[in-house]
Amino acid sequence: MGDCALVNSIVRGITGVFIVVGLVACGQTSDEASAPSISAQAYAANAERWVDSEFQPSTLTRDEQLAELAWFNTAAEPFRGMSINVVSETLTTHQYESETLAQAFYEITGIRVNHDLIQEGDVIEKLQTQMQSGENIFDAYVNDSDLIGTHSRYGYVVALSDFMSGEGADVTSPTLDLDDFIGLSFTTGPDGKVYQLPDQQFANLYWFRHDWFSDPELKEQFAARYGYPLGVPVNWSAYEDIAEFFSVHVKEIDGQRVYGHMDYGKKDPSLGWRFTDAWLSMAGAGDQGIPNGLPVDEWGIRAEQCRPVGSSVSRGGATNAPAAVYALQKYIDWLKAYAPEQAPGMTFSEAGPVPAQGQIAQQIFWYTTFTADMIKPDLPVVNADGTPKWRMAPSPHGPYWEEGMKLGYQDTGAWTLLSSTPLDRRKAAWLYAQFVTSKTVSLKKTLVGLTPFRDSDIRSQAMTDMAPKLGGLVEFYRSPARTAWTPTGTNVPDYPKLAQLWWANVANAVSGQVSAQAAMDSLAQQQDRVLERLQQHGTLGECGPRLNEERDAEYWFSQPGAPKPALDNEKPQGETVDYETLLSSWTAQDAEMAQ
Amino acid sequence: MNRSSRVSRWVLLGYCVYLVLPLYWLLTMALRSNADIAGTFELLPSNPTFANFAEILTNPVWYQGFVNSLSYVVLNTLISVSVALPAAYVFSRYRFLGDRQLFFWLLTNRMAPPAVFLLPFFQLYSSIGLFDTPLAVALAHCLFTVPLSVWILEGFMSGVPTEIDDMARIDGHSFWFFFTRIFLPINRSAIGVTVFFCFMFSWVELLLARTLTGSEAKPIVVVMTRTVSASGMDWGVLAAAGVFTVLPGILVVWFVRQHLVKGFALGRV
């Protein structure tokens, strides 16, 4: 029998694995079995329990909350017992939905939701797989509104405007209040239809160390050197001066090396977001127009009557225009001259938490998704009383920027339903999407995840109470200025195909392989080739690309708007504004709007 | 001790440190908070925490990912070895029309990158309702592990003299008795090596496992991507998950370690 030792070992090993698998699976089963069995009468009691124990505070009264949940209960009746799968990227907000709201939804409606969390890139991949194969992989996706131009053209995504008034009318909440969603314009296609329902929203702002900027000694040194006060930079010249001031002249604060700038530059897909999100529009490369420049947007793509017609200057685009080249060059110069030595080797995810370590004085391109991690106690950037030493403020703009242009990035992760999902599953998923964005739960969700998406929540007392700890987040969202922060718009006909071109070209310029001009020229050409292919396919209908004939660049430079000719002086006088003054002007504008 | 042996020892020690360092780093990261990991350089965690391991062990999503992965890996290993054993025996004992071509054709499957088969597998499994099941991934992995197993086993079995087959027949044993009680135990090292390779291929393969699953059979490698988000990376939890993903491999090696060493020494691996 000794000869059978191996077979025995293997059998033992496999049996062991099966026992573990079996035990865990049994654990799962017994968990499910021990979950309270839900009778129709129990739903109302469950709703009351959730309202009292979890969904507080809310902008609704308790009775209004219960009435809203009662509607969900009734609307879900035909789908009771169903189990659906939805997916989103990993964010605190979605974790809350996945772990708490999905369970609440089950106990209130009887529909079990498996709310999956995976990396954003994988969400897009699953979405594309479902769109192209027609196989139902997930019943609903939380997908960034950057893809609105793609969704509104390809026809794979259900237009919610049609769905709500058509086959989904019986499962559309009467208390949804679409106008209350601050990101609705981002999810509206060029045809005026809403394609996605906003679920969470975040912005990209300027971040700075308020305590250092308020230090009288540093203020005095800065004013003496640059001839204007240290404050929130209004333009890139001031940002550059402040970056130089901290990195080159101040160098150390309390014995610690400090830097006037933070960024990232690793050859990685996240390098593309650094540019496509808003960078070119901040420099001023596109045209005026909110949410996106028209006819030329912040990707440098020109559109005429919703048709993309080119991104090279020779076709009327601005991807390789002087402003775009200037934007790339400044990004590279600052990264190399003023950021920490390790920054060029970092990705978005690695660079994001660095300012929380206390060595960074300011960051021009900072995502508010990092807020929660920046207000944790015991961090070098948080005071003993829990208030932050930092603040967020509007991003400074480059010399090509004009009033009325997009000034930064703001995006909404939004519920997206595909037409390849069977109708009953789509309806159940739509109920869940409305539940996690309903006024009953939205304020609590916002306080947990800090990604506000409803105007009523932003103006609530709970947000006012929390504002001092959030470094300007609430003030930004309450100000009318926030409309200048927008996502990728409808000029981009196929986000996945075009976005992937950016990071490789930018990385070539960062590494010094090619000049900024050559990188943007190559990018513009590649974008035009993709647009040309889409034009040849001819599947995108009336808003599909139709490229302009190539013309001399001077022709386009002589036309009004983008592409704009090179400025003689790309570094005008630096300009700053006092943070407190800025804040009070926001509050005054907000009060004016409220009246 | 002469000089050259001292040098050899130092070289060996250096090599061991080189091998162990990434694992040590993984373990120390798993024992630290994210702020700690990003903030300071430490060889030993000054504020060790088990919170990352607790997250993995208490969150059903994480341990379900391990269960899913183990399910298809075990299935794949079982199918591959049970199919490859008779196939390898036949290739080692019989000559038939096109045997060499067939053997070569099996190997060519191994030569193609998994990405080539993504689309056909996805469409096939979707159409027959296997999408998002452990069986789908296990069968897809079989395309690579069965040829590998046949190849490894055939090499070992060819080394076993055919006289043993004849002796068993003369002794009056049935083929089934001979195969299971005499032939397989002789080839135990080969089976150990094959199990190891099947297990490890399936355990670390990401592309097919990710594409052929949605939410029900999501493998651990996909669950691990949830540590990357718009608010940064959850390094600690990712490292803790990494520690757990190393364990099954160590377990398999532990169970088949003696046979594995012999197998590496004798066979065609």
C-alpha cells in the first residue's frame, strides 16, 4: 500500500480542499437559510426598521421616507424572489451600496442584488463585452458619464428618457425628481435624452496647504520674491511661481523637505485620464461652452452639428494646437522641476495619497475622491481638532483660457442599462438604481462616501454641519462655479477607442523620446484615424464622424475660437486670490442664486 | 572550510534572501495600514495590524473569490489528470496511424496564447449556459493543461518497461487492476508533477478566468482588482489577499513534495 502514498496524498489534499470549499459553501447556504424569511407583511416592518436605524439623516421626513419605500415595495412585487447582478467600480460610496443598501433593498422589496465591485477598467471591459456580444453579463452597470458620447451613438444603451415613459413606466418612481440630480446634463446625449442615472459625483480641484499659505513669514517671503501675495493661484503663472517657491526656495518646513507640486507620470492608462479629463481645457485649448467646448472640446475634437469632424489642426481640431502642446509641456516641466523625485514613476492610484503625508504645498490636479482619506485623524495634514490643514479651491487656468470655458473635471458614475438585458431583469435593476439614489437614502450615502449627486442633499443641514471638516468640498458644490467642472462630452464618439491613444503618446513625451509637439501631432493623427474608421463603418448614424478635408493650419488659426494660434507670452503676470475672499464670494453667489 | 565553499555558502544565502524577500515584503505589507505603507520605510512593521486579514476573512466577497478559484482549479486538475492518464498510457504503449501527429497536435494547443481562445470560448459557453460557472473556466483551462499533462505523463510512462505490462497479464491480473494498482503507483512521481503543473497553471491564469466569469464564479484574481479605485490603492488588503493566494500553492507542493523532486529529476519537465 506504500506505493499508493502519492495517490493517497493527492486524494487527501483534494478531499481537504473540498472539505474547506464545502464548509464555506455550507456556511454560505446556512447564512442564507438563517436570513429572516420575508413575508409580504414583513416588508413594511423592514422598511421602518431601515429608516430608523440606517437612513438618517435624510432630506425627507420619516413619513415621506416610508411612503417612498412603500412604493418600491409595491413596484417590486412582480420581481420578488428574483436575484440580479449589478456592477460598479470600487469607491466608498459603492461599497456602502454593495454591503448595506443591497441588503436593505432585499429586505424591503424581496429582490436580491449582488452588487459587484471591481476595478473601473474591468467594469468598462465587461460593459464592452456585453455591448459587442449581446450576452447579458450584468443587469446594470455604474459607468462614468465620460462615455455619454459613446452610449448616445451606438444604440446599445437604453435611453432612460424613453424607458421611463415607455416599458419602464410602471417601475419608475414618482419621487425620483430628476431635476434634483446635479449631474443630469452630463448624462444627457446630444439628442436631449437622458441615458444614465447619476449615482455618485466627484470633481478635480486645486488642493493646497492652507496653514502654510497663511503663514505670515512665508507670505512675506513670497511677496518679496514675486511681487504679489501668496494665495490661491488664479492662473498657471501663479501656480508655477508657488511651485518654484516651495520646491526651490523654501525647501524645508519644520525640518522636512517640502515640494510645491505633486503629479504622476508613469506609462500607465491612468496617465491618459490626467489629460482627457480636463487638462487641455484648463490650459485653454478648446472653445467656450459648458459642459464642453463647442465646436472644439477639451480633447481637441471639433464637432459640427454633433458630428466629429477632426482633431488635428489641419481639420479644425485642437489636439495638436499650440495651447495643447503648451499644456503637455507645462505638465512635463513641472513634474520634473517641482514634484518629488519619485513622482514621474507613479500612477494615479499611487500618487493620490501622497499629499496626505504632509510634504506637498499644492497640487493643481487633485481628485475629491481622496477627501475621506485626507481627513483621517493623526495624519500630518489634519489638525488635532479634526479639521484639515488643507483646502480645495477652483483650479487655476492657463493663458489660452477664456471666460465661459470648462475649468476642470467633474464626473458622475451613473446607472447604465443595456438593451441586451432581458426586460424583467432590467426593470428589477432599474428599481435598485432608483433605490440607491432615492432621497430616502441619498443623504446618508453622501455622508458616507462624500460624493454628492443630489442638490437637495448638498443644501441640507447635515452637509452644513460637516462642511468644516471637508476642506471646502461643500462650499464648492454649493457654488454656481461648479458648473465649469465637467466630464468628457458628446464630441467623443467612442471613448474606449480614443482614450487609449492618450497615455502612450503622453508617456513618450514624458520620457523625452519625442517633443511635446511631436507627441500631440502623433496623437491628433491617431485620433483622426480612429474617427476615419468609425466614419467608414458608418454605424453611428447622424452623429457619426465625418472628417473635414485637411487645410492649411493658418486657415484654422485665422478663424475665431479654437484652434488658437500661439501666444507671444505664455507666462503673463501671476495672479492669486485670498482663499477666504474666494469663499465669501462663493457664499454670496450661492445666496443670490437661492433668492 | 575552504574559501570556495564559503563563497558558495554566501552565494546560496544571497540567493535565498533574493527569493524570500518579495514574500517577506508581501507579509509585512499585509500587516501594516495603508497610511503606514505609503508613509514610511520599515523593515519590521512598527504598528502591526491584522485588520487586512480580518477584512479578507470576514468579507464574504473575498472568501467567496477563493472558493470560486479553488472550485475551478480542483475541477480542472481532476479532469486533466483523469483524461491525461489513459491518453498518455496509450501514446506510450501503442503505435497507431497518426499517433505522432496527434501527439504534436495536442502540444500545439499549448503553444497558442490563451487570448486567442477568448472569443470562441465566451460565445460557446454563453450559448450553452456555462458562462459564469466554475466548470466553464475549468474546461477552458483543460485546453492547456490536458496537453501539458499528457506530455509530462507520456514521458514518464515511456520510461516504464513494457515487460511490467506483460508480467501483470501473465500473472492473470485484469487490465484495470494492473493500471490502477501497479502502473499508477509506479508513476506516482509523474502524477505529482502533473498535479502541480495543472494546479499552478489554473491558479495563476487570469485572462480566461476573468472573461468567462461574471459575478457568480468570480475568481480571486478578479476580486483583487477591487483594491484599485479612484481613491487610491488598498495596499494592505491587496497584500493580505496575496498572502492567501500563495497558500494553496504551498499546500499542493507540501502534499506532493517528495514525488515532485523525483519527478523533476527523472521526467521531461
